[in-house]
Amino acid sequence: MTDKMRKLLYHIYMGSFLFYLLVPLVIMSGAAFNNNKTPSVYPWKGFSSQWFVELWNDGTMWTSFGNTIWVALAVVAIAVPLGAAGAILINSISGWSRSFLYFFMVAPILAPGAVIGISTILFWNKLSVPVGLHLSVLGQVSYIASFVMLLVLARLQSFDQNLEEAALDLGASHNQVLRRILLPHLYPALGAGAAIAFFQSIENFNVTLFTRGTQNTLTVYVFSKVRSGITPSINALAFLLIAATLVAALIYEVRRRRAAALEAAREAEGRRAAEAEMV
Amino acid sequence: MGDLLKRYGGTLTGAFVLLTAFWLLMLIILPNLALFETSFRPYLPVAEMGGPRDVYSADNYVKFFESPGPMSVFGFEIAVPLRAQTFLYTVFYSVVVTVVAFAFSYPIAFYLAKVVSPKSVPTLILLLFIPLWVSEALRAFAWYIILTLNGPLNAALVGLGIMEKAVRWQQGVFTNYDAIVIGLVYNYILFMLFPIYNAMSSLDTNQIEAAQDLGAPWWKTHLRIVLPHSKPGIASGSVMVFMLAAGSLLVPTTLGSTRSNWFTQTIQQAMLESQDWNTGAAYSFLYLLLCTVVVFGVMRLFKVRLSDIAR
């Protein structure tokens, strides 16, 4: 087999892989516009926008949507400080105590969500705290803080501790050292951590299902809809989410390309200037 | 520790310690101890809690080994307790999902890392990420639509003459778990792809070229150079996909039938339908044990550390 043929095969495989990933989303979006009571693209019974109207008028959906956002914001507000504190602490110790703490901080990422949810309600039940979305927040924080911890820990590797010592020598207070030197260095990791925490929380199903009591979040609501009689209004919701994702991806891509083009132009400019100097 | 005190003083160090302690104790360690303790207690009405019948026993674990049913293992019919069967099927098909996800994503990872021009990699990765932004519930639902009896997959297969008539995928065609495996692979394949891609992109392309110049056939280059180099990524991806698949509740419930039970569904029935938290705790604990065994098994097998897996 020649190199060219192998490359062609690779391109074809990549193409079919993308097809495999994206076609289910296309089919799901298509079903949102089909004038058919059960969600399907086949047989096609004509174009309809009634499912969007139904979705708009669905009060439970809106409540669940609101709950999802509140839970996600609460998770960000708690998980980011916890994860960051854990990373700072673990970064300053070494030896067996470090491995020991590291194990407990990382283990929740690998634990099944259902078990996290169940252990959370059992523990807080012993303290007479009833189930509800507040427990969903705590359950989600237990493993989402681990992601934040890993991000902050990675960022701390590139931190120059001499800066802090210099500041202390020059008379800065401990608070100033934290606020003016450490935190600014950590901002990128904290920002990324907050974003990951937010989206992990929105996505979460397993922990929420066991801790939510009778309240709904969007994923749980979609799940219950899929189990009991489904109407294509769920597809309408899916279509809106996919459309939003696509728009965000498109904006990101355009900005990235523009930045790359700018970079290339600057490089070319630099080269020309260097050549001119040589002459 | 003394270092922290010197830099941030007593108050701030105290705050760091307190926050970490709250996280580790209140959210991780004590809840798991509560799970362990609850699993050894009987399921009693509220009035009898703390009474003479509220004593520790292993009864909840015994339930796991009750009510045997026939199960065929490599063609032999043997009697295995029903819940243990569910447990074994879950483990087996999660391994299947992991292997399939690896087989499909390895060439893609290699393509992204070494074949395609680096210029188009960011665009491709962005495209690959799109399904991840759509909720898991909806991704499972998409396959529910595709696999239904009157759905597009059957229509296409019959239309192309590959099959004579439509089949019920969710009831299982080859095994009872077809639809679940399809859905799980689709949902989690990217958690395999990205770790392998990350590991591969740190491989020096010169090594591949040297192997080729010295006359190694393409499969040998992969076996001796690319594969060993991507080992940490493969370990990380495999653990991730196995855990996600075995722990999934959405996909088996959405795509499964009455003939296919996933162990998370057994736990869910105990917890939420029978409201028997004690039995649910016992099953959860068994599950946690399984996960621990798998993680440490993979770490041993691939000779990697926990920090390589959790990234």
C-alpha cells in the first residue's frame, strides 16, 4: 500500500467518524420539525413549528431550566474555593501525607455518580438534612472540586515562589501576597475551573437523580420525559441546544482563524523588515 | 506546611486547611463511611429504628446472592443469582464498550496527532467536541429515535436491501444489550479519543520515520513505537470509559429493554422505587469495590500512576 493510499484511507475514516458523531444530532434536530406526534424523522409528515410552541409553554421545563442554572452557579461558587484551597495545600507538602491527600482528592472523579449521590443523602440524612437540590449541589461539588484542584495544581507548577518572598521582604502583608501575587497567577486556572464546574454541573445526571428529592433539573426532566410519553418538544429543546452550540463553535472558530491570520501577517511583516535591513 | 504559614500567615493557612477539611471530610470520607455503615443495617420502619431489631448484619449483602437463575457462560448453563448476573453482564458489556471505543478511536487519535496537517487540527477537534456539549440525556435519546422499529436505521437498511425486514434493536438482535452498547459507545468514545490523542501528540515524529526508514512495516511501527508511547493515554481513556459505561443509568434506561438489566438500574430500583436505602447502600458499596479493583488493576497492568489516569 502506498503512502498516498494510506493517507486517503485515513481521510475517509476521519470523515465517516465525524458523520457517525454528528448524524444522530441532525436526526434529532430534524424530528423537532416533523409534524408527527412521536419524535421521528421517518416517515416525514410535513414541516411544523408546533413543538417549539409546546416547549415554550411548558412550565415544568422552565422551572427545571432555572433550577439547573442555580445549581450550577452554587456548584461553581463552592467547588472553585474548595478545589483551589486543596491544590494550594497539597502543593506545599510532600511525602506520604501528600499521596494520601491526593488519593482522596482525585478518587471522586473515578467513583460512579450514583454512589456519590447515594452516600451524600445517607450522610446528610444522619444529620437530619432532607433531600433536595441543596444536596445535589454538595454531591456534585465533591467530585467537581477535584477537577478544579487538578487545574490549579498544574498551574501552580509554573509559579515562581520567589515573587512571594520578595513581596514579604518588601513588607507586604499576607493578604496582599495572596491577592496581588498568587491569585493573579492562578486566574486562568480558576477561570477554566469555573467553566468546567459550570458545564459539569449542567450535564450531571447520576448524582442529581439520587439527591434531588422531588425537584427537577433539566437533565432529569428530559430523562423523565423520555421515559414517560415523549413528544417532539424534547427534540425542539435539543435543536435549540445544538444550534446554540454551533453558533458558539462558529464564533470561536472565526476568532481563532482571524488571530492565526493576524499572527501570520505579523510574521511575514517581520521577515520583510529583516530582509530590507539586510539589503 | 510551615512554608504556607510563612507565606500566608495563620488566618489564611487556617482557611485553606478548613476548606480542604470540609471538602475531604464532609463531602467525601464521611459520606462513604455513612454508606458503609448503612449497608449493614436492616431496613426498618421509622418507629423501629434504634429498637431491638436494629442490629448490624450482612443481610443486605446476602440479598445479592439470592434467587438464582440460569445463565449461560461460554455455552454452559449454570445457576447464578439474578443480581450477580446483572452485575456480571454490566462488567462484561462495559469491557466490550471500552474495547470497541478503543478500536474506533485509536486510528482517529493517530490521524489527529501524526497524519493530518497541524493546521486543521483545531477545527477537527472543535467538530469532535460538538456532541459533548449536547446533554447526555439527549445523546441517548437521539439513538432511541434512530433505533426504533419504524426509525431511520431500519428504513435505511431495508431500503438498501441489507436486511429483509425491520428488527427491534432495543430488544436485542445479537445479544440483549445491543442498543445499550451502541448508545454507550456513542456517548463515551470521546473520553477515549482525547487522552490517547494527548499522549500520541508528544511522540517525536522522527521516531516513526526512523522505524520506517529501517524497514519496519506499518503495523510493527504501531506495535513497537506508537502503542507503547500512548500507554498512559490508553490507560486513562480505558478507565474513564469503563467507569462511565458501568456507572451509566441514563443510557441503559433509555435504550434498554426488559431483557437487559444494568446494575445501576438495580441500585436505582432499591433506592428510589422500594425506598430501601440499606440494600441500596450495600449494592452501592459492592459497586464502589468493583471500581476500586478496576482502577488498581489497570494501574498495575499498564504500570501507570493515579496522577496519569486522572487528568
